[in-house]
Amino acid sequence: MQSLEISLFLFFIALLLHGLPCLSFTSFVFGDSLVDAGNNQYIFTLSKADSPPYGIDFTPSGGQPTGRFTNGRTTSDIIGQALGAKSFPPPDLSPNSASNAITGGLNYASGASGILDETGTLFIGRIPLEAQINYFQESRTYMVNAMGENGTRKFLRNAIFSITIGSNDVLNYFQPSIPLLNENKVSPIVFQDFMVSNFTAQLERLYGLGARKLVVVGVGPLGCIPFLRAIYRAPSGKCSAEVNTFVQGYNGKLRAALDRLNQELGPEAIFVYANSYDIFTRILQNYRQYGFEDAEDPCCGGYFPPFICFRGNNANTSSFLCDNRSKYVFWDAYHPTEAANIIVAENLLNGDRTISSPINIQELYRYNQSSIL
């Protein structure tokens, strides 16, 4: 019965997608350092990307840091450009950003943040997912004042809400900074369920605030990032199987939760599961085919603690920086390069149902809410 419901749901979506005109692109971005566009610049935190060489390949800033935790654009930046965005959604906390809520959207993401409020305490300041949605609620009040309640609802129906979060919760589970996990750590299954239930509650809250097109990005193969490979002393070509097994279990439960939301709330709303795990795993396993030369070492900051990517006054005080950023999968010990982000974004935009389910982001963008409301 469940498979029949899903098939009917997909058939209805296909009908609504057929022959629809292009829409203006508006994006509201939530998440962690993978998509932070600079919110952490405006809070007291140890999680910052405010010094060179961060942003060295970010053209709009002339190569200066913007608070993005990579050398160039994030996946959300790239997807927005591909869908016709005239500019990147600015950080919500940046000065005079409120009016962008009714033009191109806003970015609420925060480095070191997680699904759980306690995640990232080691870094002191960060904006957890619940707080990010609180900020969106404030933005919604601005929209209502500008467009009225009905106008706001209609506007939000066609906006894309992307949420990229969960990596720091997993990292904190395996390298605890959450007080409750330092002693009597719960089992992996219990923690996976705890993450999913909290995440689902926040997604339902976004739905209640008017979100109808939601992209939920799963957690990537964290066991393969330079930081965890170094901590677990993984040999060349190997990752932490323990961490990746946990991530795959969590992603499976998250996808099941999104399927349930689609059955309960669709077709008025669509929750797209973005399978970043498989995309990134393919890049790591076939990195030379994608044009990379190194899929293990970070381009900046080195392979060993403290993993700091920093440009000092001279070569003696600067961190190691690779010669060609486009040949590295990882920018620093935690984050991909822009070159890797481009591949991930292209797959999410145009991928098949194994990558983006029940539809890809291009199809989600064209999905016409007004025909069913």
C-alpha cells in the first residue's frame, strides 16, 4: 500500500511539473559550516572563517574571506546561481539584510551548529537549528508587514528552503563536547533516533511557517574527512568504518522520516532528500576521473592537529597551502573545496532518484504550488 501511495504521489508531481514557466528564485538556507555564508562573523565564536586564505577563490569578494568555510562557493551558492539567482542570499545577521527576505532570500546557517542545541559547545558561539528557524520567524514577520499574510504565504510557496545539518552532531557524538555524552554515552541507534526526531520537529515547524519546497541534505561520509582519518589513524585509502556506518544508519532513518512527511503533507509540500553521502563517496572512490589529484589531504592547514588554515605574515607563520586548489577534494580538515562542491551541486540539481528523492532540485524549483492550493 505504501509503494502505491508513493507512486501516485510521484505521478501527481509529474503532472504539475509539465510545461510550467520559470519562476524567480528565492532561497532560505539553514545549516552548519558547509553552507554558512558569514553569520558566524557576527557572533562571539571560535568557529570562524574570517581570515585568508578562506575565500581566496570567491570572486564576488575579490578573494577576501566572507565567512564561508571553503576557498570559494558553497553548494547552496552554486545551486542558487544555476537556478538563476541574481545574488547570494546574505547572512541573516549582516547589517541591513532584512529586506532580502522578500527579494532573493536569506542565509541563516552557522558554523559549528547542529540539530541539537548542545552541539558545538566547544566553539562557544553558534546558532543551532532551532535558533535559525527562530530568526526565520522574525524574517517572516517582516514579510507579513511588507506583503500581508496572504501575500507572504503565496511568496513562500515557491521559495526553496535548504537545510544542511547533522555533521556536527555526529562529530560531537564520536568526539564528545556535549556534556551528556561524556559519560554513559547513549547507543548509536538511540542517538540516531534522537537526531531524526529533533530534526523532524524542526522541519514540521518550517512547514507551519509556510515552507513548501524543502531540500534536506543528508550527512556525508564523515569517516573520510581528514580530521577523523587523522584521529582514527586511518591508513591511506581507508576511512573510519564506525563513523560511516553510523552516518548511513542515520541517513536511512532521515530519509524514512521525509517519506512519511511527504505522505502526510504532500503534494502541497515536498521534502526532498539529498543524498550527499553517495555523491561524495563516488568522488572519493573515483577522484582522478573527476580531475582531482588528492582525495585525502586538506589543501590548507595540514593533516595533523591543530588543523588550522591560516595565512600569517610570512611563510614561516602561515599554514600549508596547496598549489592548486582545484586538484584537492578537501579544502581544510573538515570542508570540501569549491571544486568538490560544484560536483555535489550538479548532482543534486540534476540527479536521479538515487541522489534526490522524490524529485531533484531542478524539478523542485519548477514545481507549481499554486495549482493545488
